Amino acid sequence: MTKLTIGSLFSGVGGLEHALLGEGFELSYVADPDKFCAAVMEHVYPGVKNLGSVTTVESEKIPYTDIIMGGTSCQNFSYQGDKTGLRGKKSKLFYEFAGIIQDKQPKYAIWENVFGASTHADFQIIKQIFEDIGYEIDYDIFDSSIYSPTIQQRRRIILLATNKKHDKALLNRSVPSVELDEEMQGIKARLVGVSKSHREEHIDVRYNPGVANTLVTGWGCSGMSTANYILENGILRDPTVNECEALMTWDKDHTKYGIFNGKKVEISDKQRYKMCGNGVVSKMIPHILSNLK
């Protein structure tokens, strides 16, 4: 059986494609300029070329792949961001993503982003761009706590674009039967999700035992309004990096090491928490994209 080749843009540490590989998919290249993410990817996928920033790579030097996928920068779509959408410094990089797809014309393009992107007015522009460059789209919002074996509630838009030269593919919306493994059951038994509101008209704190809030990029994958804590011996503590990796359904120590100048180096917890907060829950992706062929 011939595998579908993947080109990964805005790769981070490979959450979007990681669980697909070996299941009929093959990774051709990645592209991320962040030195820590690039180092992790070189360790996890030795021999796979990193093209660096999409703003500098020349399209003609990018090999053709059956699929181009990427989670473009979300900061200007996020509810925690400035909501400037495609006008924002980070999220306007979507145009680079679309330009590469237009030039390479893969069979499929897959775009992932925060829930806020789907409710922003600029989402109409995004849909029209895919139509204009020759693609039919299907999209939906998926919660990782429903579509993968994690207790983390992480709602993300997944958009699947099929080249009009091919039969249109649809996302798989059927709810899979998922079972939490022993590690996740242990985390669930001890985890407390905390949500905080600082608005003057609505100041409160809410506790949700056994349900993890969306991981973000701060220490312990916590932020100003949401956090997750582990209750251990009667004391609340931050989740470890490995616990955050588990909540992302990544392999243990997926982000622990990177290759810098040819040498294997241990990555700091600060950077690893950031990678988790910026990442994609891997194990929901194979089910959602199971109609690709």
C-alpha cells in the first residue's frame, strides 16, 4: 500500500502529524523556525529536513507531497489574544500557508487552529481563499476529551481542503470509543481544573475535579484564567511536563531532548511546557482524518 506523503508547516513539535505516521502516512519535511521545536523535531524525526520559516523558504524548493498540513499561528484569533485576526502579526502568516498550498497543489490541505478562529469574521476570508486556490472544504470543531483518550478539554477547528481535481473527502465526525490508559486514569483521579474570572462584574473561581482545562504556555501549562493542579498527599502542585505530555497524548519524553549542533541536549521544562501549550492533541487526528485515501 502506497503511503500518503505529508508536508508539515508551522510544525511545532509534530502534534498534528505524529500519531498519523506509520498508519499509511509518511513525513516528507517539517517547517518551523523556533530553535527548540526544530531541535526536538530533529531528535524525534532524524533525517527529516526542516525548511525553517515559511516566510523565507522558496516554494520551488519545497517538494510535492500528497498532504500539506499546519496549525498556523493562533495568537490573533485566540480569546486570550487581541482578536485582530488576519491583520495580526502572527495570524496573518496564514497567507504564507495558503500561498504554498496554491503553488504546490497537494491532494489535501489540513488547517488546525483555536476555536476562536471559527467564530472570527476573518474565517469567511479563510474559507474563500481555499475556494479561490482550487479546494473544496469541510470543517468542524473537535474536543480532544471526546475524540481522544485524554481528559483535557481542548476545542480546535480542523479544516480539511480537498483539491477539486479529486473526489471531496470529509472529516470523520463519528465519536470514537476511547479508553483512558492507566496513566490517564491516575491523572484524572488527582487532577483539579481551576478556572478564574477577573472581570469586575464576574469575579469567581471554579473547580472541576477530574477534568483538565486547555493547556496553555505558562509554567505548568497554566495561564491567567485557567490552570490545572495535581492533588498529591493533600497538597496541590503543578502538573509535571510528562503529565502535560500525557494530556496531549504524546509519547513520554516526546519533548525532553533536542539536537543542537549535532549533539543531544536536554530541553528545559520551561520550553517543554510551552511546547505542550502550543501543541495539538495527537491521538484525535487519525480518527478525524480516517477518510483520506
